[in-house]
Amino acid sequence: MSEENPLPLPAVEHRILRRDEVEAKTGFKRAHIYSLMRSGKFPQAIRLGIRAVGWDSLEVEQWIAERRNQRV
């Protein structure tokens, strides 16, 4: 008998996401993302420079996955 091997899950790339990428992934606009951050319901941004911030891609992906699991 042959045993079926499940396909490996694709590796999630760990990187810094800029705001436009976070907006595209979540479907939320800037004001709502910052509102969720203030209330502790969204991952905090990481300061990259004087006028630049980004988000940890793994934290954002985990946040999205948790929201998906709440709907099921």
C-alpha cells in the first residue's frame, strides 16, 4: 500500500509590509487600520524611519487567519 504524502504548505515570506500592501491584504483603508491599532485589535506598526512605517508580515497574516477562523 502506498501512503499519500500531503503537499507541503507554502512558506510564508517574513518581511516588512508597507501600508499599501496591508490595505490590499485586509481590505481596510489607512484610517481604519490605525483605529484598530489604537484599540489593540491590529498588529502595531514598526517605525522604519522618520516618515515610514511597516508591519511584520507574519503578524498581519496571523491576524487575517484568526479573523477567518472566527467566521467558521
